[in-house]
Amino acid sequence: MREESYQFLKDIVETASPSGFEQAVQKKIREYITPYADEVRTDVHGNVIAVKNPGAPLRVMFAGHCDEIGLMITNIVKEGYCYFAAIGGIDPATISGQRVTIHGSNGPVSGVIGRQPIHLMKKEDLGKVSELHELWIDIGARSDEEARQFVTVGDPVTVDVGLVRLQNDLAAARGFDDRVGAFVVMEALRLLHEREIRVSLYSVSTVQEEIGLRGASTSAYSIEPHVGIAVDVGFASDFPGVEKNKVGDVKLGSGPALHRGPNINPVVERMLLQVCKDKNIPWQMQAEPKATGTDANVIQISRAGVAAGLVSIPNRYMHTPVEVVSLQDLESCAQLLAEFVAALYPQMSFIP
């Protein structure tokens, strides 16, 4: 991966922006993509929309959501401890004992998630996973009055971890779901910067996916695309305990995953597969027997209907602070999307 692209990925992954609070990461995405796009705008919902070749009769939308799961302060007790609830799908087993950042109105506040140490637990509680309301954030305050100088009910919270490189071109971080998707859709547009295309490309960093696919719904309505492809993470099955008969056989480093099922337009599905074969791009296939829990779900049913597709980046340990992806898979996915757009022409029909 070229150095500038890796730095962009690192910047957006390490910028904390839980669902509903995406402004910080969207600012970095706008700064990166502006030199490569014909226009860049942010809508009232917060979606960043980068456009190449506006005005062409066939509109293509790529969507990667930039929001991440997180926490929100719900109560501050008299001893100065801060209690919280989940923003999105949080597994309590993964956050106990973590360092966190509370994003207060006066700046970031460091804290730790506390719980009873094993030595003080009742015997019957040993080995149990605490529920979220049983955990708290300790910022070092001595009272609620002191804590409220820095923290307010409603402040978002993120786990304080950064991106690290692993062996074999892998990387680990929190928030790869789905900063890698936002990265890929912008990289695809960058790859097309000096190429002529016959359609309009709208690469969208969508918001609030983790709480209901909301940004994709509003941006698809405004763009009114003919073709819409979501780029999200998908479950890798190459680590212990995963049942491949349930989720499929998907490995990191073996290319992006394509999908088949009722959420996927058959013409788009066949074209993506053909591009992989023609351009020698590695790919994997996953079955989707029902509506997916991705932006593709709402893009497909926007207005009178959109020819929808889904391309996934294999991801280990989803919705934990140590999600793992392959950097090579990210590059392959961006190349796939760029070549897909380059192969389109205005008179194409996507009627199955």
C-alpha cells in the first residue's frame, strides 16, 4: 500500500467518531479526497459525498460507513464515577478494563473502565461477564461536581487504541468496521482520478450505519443512483471457533468477498465477478439468503429501487477493539470498484 494511502487509513481509523458523532473523521475524509474529486459536499445528515464526472446519465454510488460503535455517558454519581450505555453493538466482555476517551465539549478526557477485581468477587460471580450498567468509567474525579467540570451526560466515549501493523500485511485496530469501507470507496475514486469514465461516480462516507443504516438511506435518496454498492466488513472464518458452515469459508488476504442473494442485483453480481476474473483480482464468495445488515439493504429499496451490490472486507474479531484486516484486501477491493466503474456505460440495463 502506498504511503499516502496508509497514512489516510491510519488517520481515519485513529480518529474517534462513534455513530451520531462523525464530524471529526468526516473532516479528514474531505481533506484527503478533495484533490481527486470534481466536487465534494457534506449533506445535512453529515454524509460526505465525493463526485467524479457529475452530470453523466448513469449514476453509481459507493457507500462505506465511517461511524463506529462506542459508548455514551448516562449518569455521573456523587463519587465522580461515570456510567454509560452502548452506541451500537457492544460486547461487554471486550471493554472491561479498557482505557477510554470521553469526548467532552471542552476536549477529550481520559478514563478507564472499572469493575470489581477478581480477588473481591463472590464465588458465584467468578467467570461471569458484567453487564454494561454494572461497569463504570473512572476519570480520577473525587466527586460528581469535579467530574461534571469535564464530562456531561450524553458525551460519547471510545476505546483508546490505535492502529498497529501485524505480520503478513495485516493490521489491527478498533473501528475497522467500517472505516475500511470509507477508505475503499474514496481510494476507488482516487484510482480513477486521471481516467475517463462514462458514468457519474458518487463515493459516499455514510453516517449512522451502526444505529440503523441512516446515512445510506438519506444519501441514496438524494443521489438517486442507478447502481449502489456498499463496502463493509464481513466475517472472516479463519480463526478458532468460527463455524464455516454458518458463515462460509472466508480468509484474510484472499481478496474481498462478493455476495449472492436477494439483496444483490444479479447483473451487478455478475459484473463484479467478471471484473475480478478479467483483472486477476482475488475474490471470495459469500451467500446472503436474506436482507443484509449493511448499507446495501436500504440502498436497494431507495425510491423506485436501485441495482444494489455488496463487497466485503474480511474481518476478524468484529466489534472488538482489535479488529484485524488485510491491507492487501483493501487495495484489491479499491481496484475492483475502480475497474467496475470503468467498465460501465450509460445505456446499460440492470434489470435482472
